[in-house]
Amino acid sequence: MRKSTNQSLKPVTTRINNNGNLEIGGCDLVDLAQKYGTPLYVLDEATIRSVCNDYKEAFSAYPKVNMMYASKALCTLATSALLSKEGFGFDVVSSGEIYTVYKAGAPMKKVLFNGNNKSVDELTLALDLNVGRISVDNFLELSLLNEIAKGKNKIANILLRITPGIECHTHEYIQTGHLDSKFGFDLTQIDEAVELILTEYKNIKLHGLHAHIGSQIFETKVYYDEIEILVKELARLDEKFGLKLDEINVGGGLGVKYTDKDLPPSTYEIADVIIKSLNASVEKYGIEPPTLFIEPGRSIISTAGVTLYTLGSSKQVPKGKTYQAVDGGMADNPRPSMYKADYLAEIADKPSDNPVQTVTIAGRFCESGDILIREINLPKIEEGDILCVFNTGAYNFSMASNYNRVSRPEMVLVNNSQSDIIVKRETLDDLVSKDLIPDRLK
């Protein structure tokens, strides 16, 4: 089976240039750090396009596929515009993500609004902007959505999100398909929801079912199980209600390679499993082949991203670790502290030097748990060296904060030796721009 971009540790354009420095997208990383400052998020356009092509080619054997990028992994105007040009729709989970893809010019009919506690304002915005599908998560949302749609004399086109009862072997915080989950209708609740739609909620049109079984998935068998459950439910609902649903959304969740020990399947392996399972299940249960929605996020954007830091102070614990500090940390990458996530890193100005020391990369924030990488082997470190941490495109910017009142980093998109700012670095004035002092304190 062919390899795909999500199985790479580094962006596809990564190389050592004539200056002896790391280069991505034709741009010297040391030069980028000097030009834009650090911490700095860097995204490689060629890698994003490469993984998009992987997905489109891998799923080309199935005639009815809607590719939906899961925006929560990274949502900016530039990335939304780029992915829209690649033909992807968008899975969004908030009014902010809806508005971002709208402002980026994405066709709203190719947007699906997901989430477990959508507000009235968010559902209203989705209807006003003519979002293509709303993935309804619970009974309250069904009622709210019907009421809002009725007031606007509109029909809300929906999928029902279900919990299929599948538990993939990933971190417990990113498992979303097992029975004890905050997401979706339990299988025993589907009939009640369908009856409400058919008898009471006249401003809702049900098109199909949606399930999501987790994130950073390395298994393939779980997709067989998920698809059989979804197709079986379509057949059962047709038999019981005469309801011919023609869409299934299998979620995303394909893993990526953060370190050498990670062995994610390729997009081609996943596509092969999903398509074979879907064809077999359709034949087994005697229904027409449904339109397939798939919503990769991390596997689209993660490998394309790196984060650059400037190395600063160090501390040698007597008979213990050497801590090497950088000028960022848990506020620009909370994943190590949240998920115990591992990363690969290199010194951008010494990529060819042999490792001579083992250090723990510590962040600059006032938390003992602010550790980015534990015990990594690196060449001799000098103050001012640039550290490049790989595979940070997904969930780093999305989950970044202003903890310790620190500005969030800038983000640049690189391609063909050109770099463009796509998210400006926050200024000190930005940090206080929303603050107010009551008159009585002045």
C-alpha cells in the first residue's frame, strides 16, 4: 500500500540548504526566525496540498464522497481559503469557525455544523448563512433548530450524530465514539428522534447519520465496525419508517507521525478499508450506496506545521536532568501538558551536527508542568539557537492561550521560497484591547 503525507515526520519540502540550516518551503528557518521573531508558527503550503491530493486520490474509487476538513485542528482565513481551493468542505464546531470559512469565501453548502451544545445564536447564524448540513447532537438541539428554522420559514438540513459504541485505542480525552461519551444520540434514542422529525418537527429534513470514533487513530478495524453500524441503521430506519436516508458521515481521526515510534496507517489504507466496508455493508443490508462524508483535520494540517523557538537559559539539576528553556511553551502548545504528547525537534542552525547532550525542553510559563519535550538528544546548544519542533500544525494555534499575559505567536505560510504572514503576532495593546476599568476604580 502506498505511503501518504500523514506518515511523514516533517513537511515534504524539508531539507538542509547551502547555509547548513533547515529549510521548509524554500525558506531558511533561521532567516524566518530573524525576520518574524519567535515563537513562530510556520506552515508549508506544499505539504497541505500534498495530503489533500492523497485524500482525493485515495477515495476516488467511491463515486459519492464529500471531503470535509475538520476546522478545529486549525482555522484561519488563509488555511480555509487554501483548503476550499483544494475542493474541501468544512466541518465546523462554533460560530467563529462558521464565520471564518464564510469570510474566506468557502461555499457554505459544503459546510457541516457539528458540536454537542450549540447555542441559539450559533444555530441562527448557521441558518442565516445557509450552512449545508447541521449535525444534530441531542433532543434539545432538535427542538431549538426546528423552532428557529420555522421562524425563518426555512428547512434545516441535518444529520443525526450517533454514538456507535466503538472504543478506539487512543487517549481517553480524544475518544468520542464509545458508549460513555458526551457526544451524540445513543443507538437506543435514534427511533425517538426520527419519530419527532417525522411527526412534529416539520422544518427539519433528515438526510443521514453521523458518527465519529476518535482522534489520532492508528487502527483500521474500527472503521469496518463503524460503517457496518451506520449502514445497518440506515437499512433499519428504512424498514421501520420507510425513511430512505442517503448520507453517512464517518468522521475523521486518522493519526499522524509525531515521532519515530508512531506508525499511522496511510490515507490509502484508510480509504481501502472504508470503501470495502461500505460496499460490503451496502450489499449485505440491501440499500443504495449513500454519499460518504469524511472529515479529516489533524492529518490534513499537522505535518505541514512547525514551530520555531529561540533557545535561552538552561539548568543542570545536580545528578539529574538538564532543563533547556525556550521562549514559548504550554501557551502556544498545550498538547504535552494536556495529552502527554510527544514531539520531534531539531536545532535549525545545526541540523547536521551530532547529538552530544540529552535535555528536557522547558517552556517559559510559570508552571512546573510546562514541558514541551522530555529528554531529547541534541547537538551542543548555544543561547540564541533556533529550535524547530515538527508536526505542530494541528491544535497548537487552535488551543493557544494568553496564559501569563503572553502574546500569541505569528503564523506564516511558506511556498516556493516565499513567506507570507497569515496570522499577525499579538501586541501588548492587543492583550488589553478588550479590558475595561470601571469608573469607580479610576
